[in-house]
Amino acid sequence: YTDVWNDLTEKMGYWVDLENPYITYENEYIETLWWILKQLYDKGFLYKGYTVQPFSPAAGTGLSSHELNQPGTYKMLKDTSITAEFKIRRAQEHPLLSRIFTDADEDTAIIAWTTTPWTLPSNGALAVGQKITYVKVETFNQYTFKPVSVILAKDLVGKFFKKDAENTSGYEPGAKVIPWKITDTFTGAELVGLRYHQLMPYVTNAELEAHAFRVIPADYVTTEDGTGIVHIASVFGADDFRVAKENNVPAVMIRDDKGNELPLVDRQGRFVAEVTDFAGRYVKEEYFTDEQRAAADFKGTDVLIAIKLKEDNKAFDVKKYEHSYPHCWRTDKPVLYYPLDSWFIKTTAVKDKLVALNKEINWKPEATGTGRFGNWLENLVDWNLSRSRYWGTPLPIWRTKDGKEEKCIGSQEQLRSEIAMSIEAGLMPAGFELKDMHRPYVDEVILVSPGGKPMYREADLIDVWFDSGAMPYAQWHFPFENKKEFENAYPADFIAEGVDQTRGWFFTLHAIAVMLSEASDEIKAVNNAVGNPGIAFKNVVSNGLVLDKHGNKMSKRLGNAVDPFITIDKYSADATRWYMISNASPWDNLKFNEEGLDEVRRKFFGTLYNTYAFFALYANIDKFEYDEARETPVAERSELDRWILSLLQNLITEVDESYADYEPTRAARAIQTFVDEHLSNWYIRLSRRRFWKGEMTNDKLAAYETLFTCLQRIAQLMSPIAPFFSDWLYMNLKVNDPKAAISIHLTEWVNANMEYVNADLNVRMQLAQDISSLVLSLRKKKGINVRQPLAKILIPVLDREFQQQVELVKELILSETNVKQIEFITDTEGLIKKKIKPNFKSLGAKVG
């Protein structure tokens, strides 16, 4: 698709160096990535850890927290939820035992709710909030109809039991109303230590029997949903992993032939053989093929678990539950939280600096930086760098098999040196040369440790988002070459990407820059030289999404996607660009409507083209050539010329400031208003007769010079948004000037000449436009043609200055509206109705 992308890039007018792209798979790019990782490693920012991480069985790799927080990764799923009965052991010593079992036949269970039933075979503990109040409820199991006493949070009793059934008796099996009554109350702290029977005993051992299947405290337990008691499967939840470790609860695991501990779910998302009832089944329904799911007798694994628990009298409640669930951004399949050996970047070590330096960046809109991005930084976790894939940038760390010695390689030169030592130690063949830094070639490299042991590369690749975040350095192959070019380009003045990159590219750029500002002497030196506090970019525009005209996301599947090549061919690239920029700020979502695009093409570009065509027609007839050295002084030109040039200077100022403030929408709209309302609809129309004169008078020459200046300045002002049309307009205006730049994009920016600004003239000419517009509007409303003269216009006088200004443009108004006279009215009673509307916002602050 490279050719298609390059074609679109050129046709759309993207300013990109297609001849010299940086390519992330080239050795030079990878070498810079290794250098960065070496800086972080030496600083202690790179470490290996065994933790529960987001894992995509479909992609076969772990995911970082920022990958999991991309827009669209969380999707609504309707899953089977189970409230399971964890039967309390009678044979144990605990202060509450006599209250838990009040008679020999009582069946008492702690109930816990989960939306991931597939984790229940791995349950190792139940967590309670120590200050939460819990109750014991006597009732019946709705599936087996057997009596049971259950323990749950008092505040959540109403979610499981009907009020009108409280303290009732006479239960008939299968009845919808199930009697219940509260028989005891406990605090969470009192429940801690209670032991229960393993819910699904597929895998057990002496350690589990001794230390697992008990109630533990946890600080995150609430009474917002469920039962107020959390089922803990330590290998499938980050919080579960933490509290289990804090309370010395072993994980429910199996051992492979080599003695390695493994979860009950493999990396393909299937139950292992030891889970006999469900061996080989995918734990999430979405992992099955479409054909498998389409079968008439297909049931998801969660449903089968629910059926088994019902049969075993261990299911208290089973319901469908709709909730938001994370999905893999690559495969669109659900992720699991899974225990992984991973390498991490310790971003939390520089969290405060990341937060502080974020305030040095100009975000457009500001709310994205302070809100979405700022909040993300405030809740930062360490960056999971490892990826279990084949293609990508290899992690440059070699370790001995016992993990006691390791080396991080930061350059090709260092690797060659290490290989030479390895050859000398007899670990590698003589003459070995690594020409490609990818797998499988890099995996052939065996290094020698300081202790003389062989070291093998860690099998992981690195997160592709690290590749993208490192581009400011790797594109120049810094620090190995192009140091001056890098210094001139760092930090970037401006970047732009979709709002979905807030936790993607924007984050990785910022994180790597800040960490290098702490870890790398080379980057510290560059930062000092250019006065950079440690950021990768100074300004950022966070683009919104382009939606269809109804506000829906574009999709080929839905048939509402727009082919950019078709819109370019039909309406032009410039009209497309102008429509997208002028219609909404870049950070707002845009409802793309072809009718609006066509309107821009006709009304704005059509008007500007016709303005130029009018100029060119008469300029060619009169053989007019602009001569800056002999230009008519502005002070000697007509009031109409001075007015449009005055407005032009204001326009230049407004557009310049808008561009500088990364507000292109404001700039585009200002240009459009100037061209449509002032230059074409007013200046040209009122100046026509000056161009029609036969002889080249001073007044006619001034009109040519004025219109030429306006067109030339507009070409420059609009060039960032409409690069093709502006260049065409400029080249046509400068066709006979051998000294002119070869393109509008190579011209020096012309600042506003504030000496030409006449605020007083601007005000009265605006009054003339407004009054004329109102009169013409009233004519249209009453069906009176402009050719029909009217006797007078009645204009209420609000103040003396207003009347004086109108008097100065009186003849212009009368000519435009075909009215014989203007009559000013000082007594406006009966003509003007004055209304007073309170400013409730201001008033409320004062009076409440």
C-alpha cells in the first residue's frame, strides 16, 4: 500500500519528505533504539518482573497499559455472571465458627460474584473490606431448592432478596419468592481467616490446602456491586495478584515437565488438561471460530461452568451481565489478565517530572493536555516493554540461564566487541558477522558473561509504541551520526495526531524524552544547548475524528466511508482541505458532508477564482503590470481602496496570530469572510466602473494596484490550507516578474502594515454594509425589487457619533439600496422596543 499512500500524500498536499523516510526496521533505526534502552538500563529504569499483565491470546503477546487504553479497546459485552457459594469448612479453628454453624446440619457459604467465571477454577482466596458490615442470611438455593445460609455485605442484600419475602416461611421448591431472614451480623475484620472448601478442586496440593482458600482483607473491596466479597484468582488479576502476595496466598498453578509453574489457562486462552471438565476449551467465547459458535448446540465455557456449579449446588445466582471489557487493539479480541515474565520501563520513577513538563507543552485543545493526558500521567503505571512476537525490534539484553549475570547492548560496535570475546571464549564460530539485527539472526548471538558463562538474548521483542516514541532520535540515527541535524530539530516545534494517540504516540514521545533527560548525558547536553526543559515537542494538535454526515464512525462495512481519491478528483484537494479546516476546529469531530464540501468549492474558491478572473481580464486589456517602486501612495487612493487595504492589514494580523496559536479554523474563516463579504461582494462590485474606464487614470491604476495587493496577500495567507490554489494564484499574478519566488511557499511572510489601518473608516464602511444589507433584506421580505426606487430609509439615531458616521457613507448606502434619502429619527418611541434580559450567570454569583 506504500504507492497508494504516497499517491494520496502528494495529491492531498501533505508536506512530507517521501524521498527520505525513516524506516523502523533498518539496522540504524534499531541501533538508536538499543542505545536508548541502554541509557535507561544503566540508569536503573529498565527491570524484569513477574506480574499480571494484559495479555492477548489472539496476538500471542502481552500489552502495555497505554495500548489497553486506546479509544475503542473497551467494548460492551454481555457475559455470564455467577454468584458462587464457597462452602465454609467445619473443621477449623476460628472465633466465629459457632455463629457460622448454629446446628449440625447447617450449610453455610460465603457468596462472591464474578463476571469472569472461567477464573473460578483458579480461586485461591476471598477478599473482604475490614470495615464493611456483613450479614448471615438463611434462605434456599434457587436451583437445588436446598436450604443454605449465605454471607454477604449488608448493603447488598436487596440485590439478591425481595423485601416482601423477608422473614416468611413455607417455601415450595421452584417458587419465585424465596424466603429469607438475617440471622447474624459481622464486620469484615471478624471474617478474616475463615477457611472454605476449594470451589472447583481440579488442582490442589499441600501448600494450597495449608495456605489458600481463606478470607483475606483487601483495601479495594466496596459495596457498589456484587456481594461485597471479591473472588481472588491471583494469576488473572493485577489487584488479586497484589493482595494474594501481601497475604501469602499461593496461586493455583500446575507444573510442567521442567518444574515451571503455569496457570490453568494456556497462552492460547484454553484450559489446560488438568481442568478435566473443560480441558482444551477457550475461556472466552470470542476465541472460538465463527463456525464453532454457529453450531446449534454450542455453549460458551462460562455457561458450562455455570451449569456445573448449579449441578454441584455451588451456584447461588447466574445472570447475564453487560459490562465494558478490554480488547486487543490488533485483533479486536478480548484480552486476559495473565502472569508474565516481562521487562518494564520504570516510568513511575519520573512521574512527577512527566506531570510537571506536560505543563510546558502547548496543547490544542488545552483540555486534552490538562484532562485526558494529564489524568493519564497522574495514574501512571510502569511500561510493559516486552512482546512475545517474532517480527520487531529485539530486546538487547543477554542473560545467563540462572539469571544472575546480564548485559544490555547499546550499539552495533559494542555487540561486535562482545561477539569477538565470545568467539575467543569458544562460544561462537570464528568469522561470525551479524548483518541483520532482527530475529532469527540476533538470536544466534551467544555472549560470554564476566564469570565466563554463556549468555542468551532475552526472547522478547519490544513494544512497537517504543519504536514510534523514539523517532525523534532514531530518524537521525542519533547519537551515532547527524548530531547537528538532530539538535536543530529537537524538540519538535509542532506535532499532530488523532486524539486516540493521547495514550499512544503522544505518551511514548513524552515518556522517552523525559526519561532520557534524566538518563542520557548526550540528551542533557542537547537540551542545555537548545534551552529544552526535557520535552519532545512544544506544541501539539490532537485531531478529532472524521465522521459521516450523521455523526457515525465511518466504516467500509457500513458503507458510509468516503474515498479521499474520489473527493479530490471531484472537488479538488484544496476544497477538501479548506472544508475540513474551516468547518470545525481540528480537535473537534467533523461530520463530513459532501454538500458542505461542494459549497466550499463553489462559494469560496469559485468566488476567489472569479475575483482573479475579473482582475486578469481587465489587467490584460490594459496591459497592467504591478510596479512596487512606482506604486500609488495609499494616502492618495480612494476611500474604497484605503478601506479594503485597512481591512487587509487587520486580516493579515488575525491570520498570522491564528496560525501562531495553532487555530487554523479561525484563520480560514477570517480569510473566507474577507473574500466573500468584503473583497468580492463590496469592493469589486463598487469598483467595477473604475476598471471599465477606457483610459488609464490614476484612480484606475490605484484600483488595479489595490486589487493586485489583496489577491497577492490572500494567496500567501491561504497557502498553508490551500497549497495548490494559492500557488496557482501567485504564479498567475507574478507571471511577468522575473525576480519573483518560484512558489508562494518560498516567499517571505509579509507582515501587516499598521500605518494603513484606519479604524474609523472600517467602522463607517461596516455601517454602510450592515445598513445596506438590512434594507436589501427588507426589500426581499416585502417582494420589492431593487430596481424600484424607494423614497427614504428611516434610521433610528442611537448617538451623535453613529449619525455622523452614517452621514459620511450616506451616498454609498443610497446608491446600493436605490433609495432617494435617509431620514434620521431621534424619537424612537413606538419604533424600537427595548428589552432587558438579566445575565443569570453574573446575577446568580451575586444574589445566589
